[in-house]
Amino acid sequence: MTKTIDEINQKIKQGQAVVVTAAEIIEIAKQEGVKKAAERVDVVTTGTFGPMCSSGAYFNIGHAKPRIKLGGGKAYLNDVPAYAAFAAADLFIGANALPDDDPRNRNHPGDFNYGGGHVIEELAAGHDIRLTASAYGTDCYPRKKLETWINIKDLNEAVLFNMRNAYQNYNVAVNTTDKTIYTYMGVLKPRLGSAGYSSAGQLSPLMNDPCYKTIGIGTRIFLGGGIGYVAWPGTQFNPGAPRTENGVPREGAATLCVIGDLKQMSSRYLVGTSMLGYGCSLTVGIGVPIPILNEEILRYTTVTDAEILAPIIDYGTSYPNRIPESLGEVSYAELRSGKIKVQGKSVPTASLSSYPRALEIANTLKEWIKNGKFLLTDPVAPLPGPDSGVKFKPLNERPLGEV
Amino acid sequence: MSEKEKTKKNVVKRVVLHFPKRVVDEPILFRLIKDFNLEFNILKASITPEAEGLMVVELKGEQSNYDQGVQYLTNSGVRIQALSQDVTRNEDRCTSCGACVTVCPAGAFTSEPGTMVVRFNSKKCVVCGLCIKACPPRAMELHF
């Protein structure tokens, strides 16, 4: 049995497509068998909702009168610095940007209450944002100062562009030292007092298409409550990571670079995030539809939390020093039970990504497709597969004194 | 239960005490033990000689003693507030991630098995404030 994306889209247009979530397909395949389920089900929807630090947004503010050239100058949005290194009216803001006067970790652990991620959330929510900018002035762009409110509805374009989102799998973070540590995986209590993890597991997009048979460049997705696209492999793309028999990576692996119109997105799925002692970020909601083109693709979507393993990494010692050492492996079913065993000790677990909201995204995408509002796309080009030889390299430092 | 039995009944209450500047120097808690036979357990305290003081305590004793003790505190100028109102969750900001679950020393947060929806049981909250800054979307709010 094989289907094409065109055939599935025809069914979607007629309102006849059978669409289920990655959570529902597990039981369906168990009841009906993979063969029958693959014939009957057309699309499996996935979802994830977690802090994704390599996120950002660019926009065009329109030209001031008299004109000002922001490029090469300085620009701030609600006191958070934006990247002003393009032409006159384009700005980019990254999720981790912080106001110049934020004390950061000088008073450890720093609060990081407001940063680039919060600006992006406020933009999406339709709030006015205070833009202050300075420039050097030219004959054609004479102005040197600009202070104004801006609002997303007045911007020419506002685009969410995230260079690394939707990590296929991730570390489980613990702390073996005697001090509490403050990490991007949350507050980690000393002496294996807690464990942080972050994945939607069986619901997560790349867990349901672990070898990238359907997700590729150009895939249309749910992004931040609106419609977006996979633009490119995400940074730190590492398809050669070790995998289990069912093809699921046992660590980081693939990521997605995504893009979409920020104007149609919602602050429910783009949430400014503060990691105590670490920094600001943006929690992003992403949902990817998996077209059930054949039995193999369906089989991948039946993966369960019990079958997905993640490495336990010590963020107190080995992680900061880039020592490739794992304290063992644990499944997402164990992580979600609230306790895992590490070095014989029972360790309570905390999630950084929201499973309930990931499910909400998978269900929303399911409704969009069922109502004919969202059609599937054939990728324009594939993502590098497990055998592509693409590798995530560490930085090889070359001291500046040497030639 | 008769009125008399009611007043004999033991109560355990968690309250927030706000001390205005003028009473910070007085040995108020000592009087609570000595004159009203109330046990107290300090859950959180921040008093400076210059500013208003704040103390979160668990008071335990007979109802009649508790009532008289509260009366004494009020007469001394101490403002009393029920504890459970003091840490609240902004439901619009909470995403049910679960970062708070291991941070809370009192087990006030739980991830519901299956749905993973995070529940906040304010009755268990001891107002330590650890969740406030550990919450990534800053959904937990401290009200004094």
C-alpha cells in the first residue's frame, strides 16, 4: 500500500482525510495492526512546546520621515538590543538578547526577567513595543535618532526565523556536585537531587519521522500558532547520532530551521521564557504533519515514550567541560513517571517542555487538516539522512598566537 | 460539638504576619508562646530594623487560645493574612511544563499521570518563594 501527498491532499480538500495525533496512532495501530492502520489513516499530527533558544524574528519598520538608516547603527526594542546590521529599516531580534543594563549573573543566579523572547511574545500578542535607535547619518539618510512605538500590525513584514528548533531528542540533566546549579535545563539540585528533561517524546515531530522520510525543506508546519515552513536543516544537525533498532536517536540528532509569518502567530505558542541563572529564551510551539505514505512511515509514528531513550548527563561536571560521559540511559516513560534511577538513587524529574501543550498543538493541527484549512507539502529537498555523513563538530580552538 | 468543645479543639493555621516598623522591636512571638500557649513554626522571615517585617508562621494550639493570640497580634498592630492567598498561579501564563515540580520543597506541584497537567495545591505551599523565579514563563506570583 502506498499513497502520495497529492492523493492525501485531495482527501483533505474533500473533508475526508483520516487524521489522528501521534498519541492516538499508538492505540489505533495496536488495535488494527500496522497494515490496516496505514491504509485507513492519512495523516499523523505531532507537536512539541519547549524552550528553543536559537529563535528570533526579523521585521521591516517602514521608513521614517526624514529617513534614518538603522543598518550599522544601534536599535533597542523595549530596551532589548536588536541586530541592526542590514539596510535602513530591517531589524532582527534574537530570543536570548538582554537589555544592556540587565545585571545578568552579577548577582547570581540572575533573574533574566525580560529579553528578546519576551519582545517576540509581545509583538505576537499585538502589544506596542518601544523602539529607540541611533544612527550615524548620511546624505540620503540624515536622521541620527529615532524614538517611537511600533506595533506588529503596522510593520511591513514580521517573520519568525528560528535557526534551531524541535531537537529530535535531548539530554536528561542532573547535577552530582554539592551545589545547586542553574542551567538551561532548569534548577538542578545538588547530589542528584533532581533531573531536568525536555522533549514531547512520542508526540515530538522528529521522533515520529526519525529518519526524515517525509519531513524536509519546504514542509508546511504549525509554527507558533500560525503556519510556517521548514526552511533548512537546523544548526547542530547531527543525523549520525546512535539509534535504537526502530531508528530513533538516543541523543540530540536532528533539528529544524523554521520560518513563518509572525503576524498570524499567537502568544499562546510563543512564550517569553526566563531561565534562572541562565538567560532569556523563547518557548516555541511546533507541530508537523506526517503523511502516511506507506506502512514503514506509519510504523515510525507508533513509537512510544517507553521506546525512546535519552542520555543522563551531569551538568555539574561533564557538560560544562565537554566531557562525553553519560550516567546511563532512561526512557521518556520513566521520566514522565516522576522518578528515575541514577547511580542507584531515585531522582525526581522535572520537564522543561509542556506535554499538555504539545498535545494541544497536535490536536489543533489535526483540526486544521480535517477542516481543509491546511494542506500537506512535498519537501523541496530532503534533510541529510542518518547515512549522509553530516556531523555536528565541536569547536577546535586554535590559539591566536599560533599561525 | 458544644461551644466549649469547639474552643478546646486544636487548630493548625499558616498565616503571614506583617509587622509595622514600630512593633518590630517587641518580643511578640515570645508573648504568643508564653501568654497564649501557641506553638509556632517559622516558615519564612524577613525583618529588618529599618523596614516593615514579614513572617510566615504555622500556629498550633487550642482554638480559644488561637483566637486570643490573633486578637493580641492585631491589637499590637500586626496585620494577619491567611497564607494560601500569598502565592498564586497566573493560569494564563502557566504552560504546564513542570519545571516547578522538583523545585518546590513542599510538594505543592504535581504532574498528573497520563496528561502531565501540572497542578498547584496551594494548601501545601509554604510560601518559600523558590518557584517564583524558577518558573520559566514566570507564572507564579508572590503577594504580600
